[in-house]
Amino acid sequence: MDCSFPEGDPAAVCGKRQQFGSRFLSDPARVFHHNAWDNVEWSEEQAAEAERKVQENSTQRVCQEKQADYEINANKYWNNFYKIHENGFFKDRHWLFTEFPELAPSQNHLKNLLSENKRSEVYEYYRSGEDGPDLTIEEQHRCSSVSLGDKTQPPLTEESVTQKLHHLEICANEFPGSSATYRILEVGCGVGNTVFPILQTNNDPSLFVYCCDFSSTAVELVQTNSAYDPSRCFAFVHDLCDEDKSYPMPENSLDVIILIFVLSAIVPDKMQNAINRLSRLLKPGGIMLLRDYGRYDMAQLRFKKGQCLSENFYVRGDGTRVYFFTQGHLSHVVCLPLPKRGLAATKSLLRL
């Protein structure tokens, strides 16, 4: 398995970051010029040392009583996180348009692929990222695109959304953003570090962006941000793992779903069902973009004994949790729903 050096910040080349597939290290003195390279692998010694550290910090597990508390009160811990840090902890993710060109206004790869009737592809990146070594999967479904009419509605509270969905079956002309012809949902939006760069970069009136988070505090910070425009964006509180709560849009209505450092925050046993439900929201031909923590991330190696919940799953000092994926595990979780929907994943590329 390829791995990359976790140290160093990504640097710009000629004012623009190079995409993966073109990052080849030829001068060892420039190893920290990027935080990930296509042709740099960990040595056997480095891999063995990382494995040793993980085994060491996993020997003592958190007691079941505390584990239950972290699960039951997960929203409390995330609300506390955002109350403390507000919008000052994360930076806007402008690398989005480099690593996920589908989100760039001038490069709508999805529509191009659909118009050319190409077969679907899955791109998988296991690499070191701006937020730490991570695994990224870009999932693309095969079939024709679907577009709907034009009408937007102002954002609703979690309670009113829940009530409306309970009493009314959502149909094509009765949901926020139903007027848009291109719809994006970000799950785990935090304070908008992904959503706002998308909205600020793409002025296409046919675009509508949904964003949700487990934390009501985070959603409130998004809604009160000066860049928040209810005519173009709908922010709402949602628990990714709650199978009894519906999303405020119908199935087969989204072009793109984004999950960035989100899946790792939930209990591993609940990941598959969460992805299964999300996949049903995608239009035929839609894509799911994921980026998350990779196995042997420096954050994983730094954990102390007594913080391990289960294999490769840890709790931070603030009560929030994090899982560290292998390429194979995340690929399996994401791609499993495809055959059930008659969709195909035909190509897989590993990047580091």
C-alpha cells in the first residue's frame, strides 16, 4: 500500500496547486514542497514503526460506560466544539476545486461525461492532506442526468422540516431548491468551509447547495454568516445515523454529495447504512465525493493509551471521535450500494 510523508504544507507551483497524478518527486530536497506525492512510499521500517505505535495505543480501551456516553451525547460534544472554536478553527477549503474539479464552475466534468455517454469511474486517493493524511474517494454513477424546475424556499428549522416530512410526501416541486438544475449536498458542513467557497466561486443561478451538520451550533453559524444566501443554500440540522429522519429533498434529486472528514466521526457499524441512505438521494449519474483520515495518520499515531474505543477508532480529549480508514475499507463502504441500485463502478485508481 502506498503511503506519503505526512509532514509539510502543500505548496503552489506557478500559483496553482498541482493535482495528483502530476506530483512526482525528483529532487529529495523538495520532499516537503507538497504534503503528498504520487511516487513517494513509506519504507518498510516506517510502516512497521507506525503499526507498532497503533498497537501500543490500542492496548487499553475506553470502558463501555464512557463509550455509551460518547455515542448518546455525541451532539453535545460537537456543539461544545463549535461553541468554543466558532468559525476560527478550520480554514476555507479552496483545494476543493483542485482535488474535486466537479465542484469548479468552469469544469463540470459530470455533465461532460454524461453527454459523452461514458462508463462510470471510481477514483480513490489514499494520501496526505491539508487536514492530515487522508483517503479520498470520488464515486461516479452511470446513467442519464435528470433536471427539475425552478423555485427556492427559505431555510427551515430542524423541527419544521421534520414535521413537514412527517405529514407530506416530498415530490419534485415541493422541496427547497426544487427550481435548481444542479444540486449539491454537503454532509457534515461544520461552519461552511466547503459550502461558502463553492457558492462564492460558482455564480450559476441553476446551482443550489444544501448543507447539514449534526451540531445545531454549527448550522446556526452557517445561517448567520454574511455569505449565507437562502435563495441559493439551505442549511439544516441532521443526524447522519438517524434512519427515522428524512432528508429535505427527494430521492434521485442530487448531482453531488460531499463528505469531508465526516464518516470517520461516526461508529464504524453505522457507516454502511448512512452511505446506503445517501446514495438513494443521488440522481442517476450523480457522484459522491469523500475525503477522510487514512490509516497511520499522524493524528492516529499521537493518541495515548486509554483513548481507543475499538480497532482504529478513538476519542479525542474534547469527546469527539475519529476513525482511520484503509483504502479497501472506505472503498467497500462507498461502493457496496452501487450494485443494489443497478449501478457500476468500473475503474479504481490509487493515489498518494
